[in-house]
Amino acid sequence: MSLLHDAHALAPALTALRHALHREPELGLDLPRTQAKVLAALEGLGLEITLGTALSSVTAVLRGGRPGPAVLLRGDMDALPVQEETGLPYASVLDGRMHACGHDLHTTGLVGAARLLAARRAELAGDVVFMFQPGEEGQGGAKIMIDEGVLDAAGERVVAAYALHVVSTGAPTGFAATRPGPMLAASDAVHVTVHGRGGHGSSPHSATDPVPAMCAMVTALQTLVTREIDIFDPAVVTVGRLHAGTAANVIPATAHFDATVRTFSDTAHATVRAAFERTVHGVAAAHGVRAEIDYVEQYPPTVNHTDEAAFALATARDILGADHAFEAPKPMAGSEDFSFVLREVPGAFVGLGACPPGTDPVTAPMNHSAQAVYDDGALPHAAALLAGLALRRLAAAALSPGLPEVSPAAASPAPALPLPLPLPSPPTDEEPVRP
């Protein structure tokens, strides 16, 4: 039987687990209820399990029936500080918390992959590391798990790593997309405080007004992007929040704005940061004020390895169907902390459609929305795809050190879907979300 056929047989159990996770979403790095559900779901599979120290992660190793290297599969587990408005019978019972980004499907899909692979233990030419990760939404849980040894959990460094991310809009259930090179952007949060000298609104000459200086900075930052950044290595600078003053006739002593910066390469990242800081300090000097910049580098770009992306695409076409997997035409400006994993080992990040049947993928509420709804029908697709990536990658390693050649037909782009699988980004508030 095929992986997808066997995954469909697991659908009732996977759906029950996903609903249980969805009802009790947890935030940040400490997810005790989620961890307990995952451990219960993995019982009886004969896995070597290690729990995290600095976070409530679960690392599980499946030993294959034949010798070989190890590969890693990742599923993130944390939710968002969003009040759910879906009206689903299994909606969150915890106020202000929701699995609005679909991580409950990622966790469940990884459990499904563990079950599929455990049943095929004798076929595995090597080991599989299952990485159940907290803290993707802004806390960098992947980096913490790397520091705690997840990449070497099988006894040697994994030779490849894979993860997927469901989307509630942009593609019907079961459609997958990936691409070589940048898949997602780096994400930085920048907090700027402009220090002036307050006074009465009727006499601006007697004060040093930080408000027009702040406004000039915002305008100058947009010019920075259009005039200093290579259009073939793009960047996004968005100022999403401004605050100054308490009354119409009072010149405040300070003004504040927050921005998000997205880049797709280390070169662009360094260029934009230097230009951002130079621009803000230069405008401040011109206005006779002082600027204080808190530049927080959150996640680096998620960059798929070329051969691994081609391999993942070919695997998705074999498992999901030739017309259900395509090469994404361009990267997305969202970000992901699986980027830390891909900086250490080869691998690929894949988008998977989970838009419910009967819902228009073009207009459906997207990830992070309080109305975002994900199709349970995507769970077998997620489980089968993750399991297939591990099974085929180990088989390829047993035959030769490299990956199997991908035929031109398998590597060519398929027709584009209504939207190019938009992917989410972590919050950019001053502090990471904590329980």
C-alpha cells in the first residue's frame, strides 16, 4: 500500500489529536499540555525520546532496520495570542489563544509520519529524528533545540532536514509548493525612539519637536528601499506603529515607531541594517534630535538547498500527485525559524495547502487570522509527505552519497495556483509572546 493510502487510514486518529491540540493552544517555549499529548500519541512506537531542558520540546529517534545516516523531520507546536472567531466545535477553550497558524496540523502531521515510518522500520536504511518544537512564533525555539543537540540526537549529524507549513488560503488541500534558494525572508524588528525637548504646541521654536523628525525618518526609509536596494535582491521595510504625545497642544519630549524589515540574503540583510541606522541617525542630526535604535535580528532567511528542493518537489509529486506539487515562482516575505536548521544542514521547507473544501482559496482568511480555518483533510497529506521525504532520502543515501537525479519533467514548474501559497511571519512586538 502507498504512504498516502496508509495515512488516510490514520485520519480518524490524526483528526482527534489535532482537535485536542486545537482546543488547548499554548504559547511560547513552555507547552506542557501539548508536550503531554505528543508523548501519549508516540507511545508504543519504540522511539528513543528526549525532552528539552530550556523548552518543552520532544525529540524522538526512530532506529531503522538497516544501517545508514539520519534525517530530521520538524513540526512546530506553539500557538498565537489570538482570540479565536471560527465557531468550530473544537475551537480554543483558552481565551486569547488560538492555533491560528496551523501548528496543530504540523504537530499532528509529524505524529502521523512517525506512525507510518515506525510501521516501515525494516525498510529504513538509517534513522529518523522527529523534532517537535515549541517557540516558533518569535522565540526561536529551533535555535534552542539545535543548541540542545537535536541535530545530533541519532548519534551523528543528520544529513538532511525537512519541514512543511500549512496555509489556510492560496491553495486547496493537498497542493504542495517549494523552490530552490530563498523560500522565506529574514525577519528583523526595529524599535526607534526619537528624543527631543518637549514644550507648548503654540511655541514650537522653544522646543525641539521629535514628531516631524520621526515623520521624516519614515519617509526617508521608504526612499532607502527604492534607491539603495538591488531590485533583484529585494527588501521590505514597513513601519507598522507610531506613537507620540498625549494632547494636541503639547509637543512631546519623545516619539516612537516600530518597523519590520524583510530581506532574502545575508548581503541584503547587512546592507539594509547599515542603511536603516545611518538614515535614522542622519535625519535625527538634521532635525537636532537624538535617535535610539533597538535593532532586533529575529530569523535569518529560510534558504532551501537546490538539490534538496528538487528532491522534495519530486517526492511531493510522487506522493500527492504530479498535478498537486509545483515549484513556487518566488519566495514569500514571511519568515520561519526552520531557517536556523537549514543553516546547519541541507534540507527543504515545503508549503502545503489546507484550505477547506467549499472555501474559495483566494478569499479565505489567511494564517494568523482569528477566522483562519484549516482542513483536517490535509493531515494525511502532511503525514505521508513527511514520511516519504525521510524514507526516500535514506534510501537514496544507501545507494550513493548524493541525491537521486530528478528528471527534467519532475523538476519543471507546474501551473500556478490562484495564489502562491502565502506563508506567515512571526509577531514583531517588542517582546516575544510568552504564556
